Amino acid sequence: MYYPQVFTKCLKVSGEGKISVSPNQAKITLGVITENVNLQQAQAENSQITTNVISSLTQLGIPQENIQTVVYRIEPLYDYRDGVQQFRGYQVTHQLQITINQIAQTGQIVDLAVSQGANTVTNIEFTVSQPEAYYNEALKLALNNAFTKATALTANLPVNLNPVPFKIEETLTPPPPVPFATTMLAKAEASTPIQPGEITISATITVHYFYF
């Protein structure tokens, strides 16, 4: 509905919409840390263990393209005795990020990697593979929420609200992943229980309405 030449006032309200969804994708960051006074030996040991981990994951059915190196680091190690720095050796860190669409495999993958020599798990994140579709649904809820607020604010006032907004501003809030664990040392256990829970995808907008 259009009201020509009568718009003299503007009402600005915020709207929020939330969608709770079950994750269908997991990203597991795990790896191998080795130490040795000889750098080449530290590298060789790390390389062998990492190769075993990758091989076991591919045998489980994880595609090679879903296994990515995200950290490779070599650091000298020092001890301090009586205020004097003493060289102790080298530390080699190789971290892999494994992306899977069967999140029920998360615990199995952690256990398998640990059994092959992985000794660090730095993060597990649960996500959805196509968050845009859920975000668009949250946007619709946010617009409905804004209109409900505008209607409530003007219900007892001697004014007429134009239900069609003349301006909508979106506050970009990308869907957050759900972290399971950060910076923990992996320990071999019979079975590692991993619970993904749910992800809340939210959208926030600012809506401007004319009233007269």
C-alpha cells in the first residue's frame, strides 16, 4: 500500500530471528608433535607418524582432499638453569584438519589417529555444510519479529503504520561453528564420546517503517 505525500515520521526497530539446526559436518584438527636434539630425526619421526595417520584415515574412507595440513612448525627448545639458556633440542609440529560429513565418525577418527601416533587434538568444530539456506530462514523470522515490534509500538497511538518497510539494514553475523574442544592432548581410550549438539544460526536486522 502506498501513501503519497503523507510520510512525515519514521519508526526504526530491530528484528532478530534464530534457527536451531543439527550439524552435518565436522572439522577435526589433530596432529603430531615430536622432539629430538637432532632436527632431521625429529622431522623424520614426525613425517612417519603423520604418514601413518593419513594412511589410516584414507583407509577409513576419508578422501585425500578432505585432509589438509594447516600447521607445520619447527621450533628450537630451550631450558633455563640458573638464568642461563641451554639448548634442549627441536620440536616439530604437524597439524591436519580433517573435514567429514558423517559426524558420527568424529570419535572414531580421533581414536584412530591417536592409535597411529597422533598426540594432539587442538580443535573439533561442528558446522552445517550449507548455512546460507538456514540463515535466509532466520532473516525471514527477523523481519517478522521487527514487524511485530513495530505493530506493538504503534497499536495504541493515533497513527497508521505502513506495513511495507522503506529500508532494511542487515547486521552480518555469520553462523558460528560449535567448538568441542580446544588445545587438549589426545589420550588413547577405548572410545571417545563426541556429542555435536545443535547450532543456533541467527540473523539481526534494522527495519525502518513510515507512519502517518
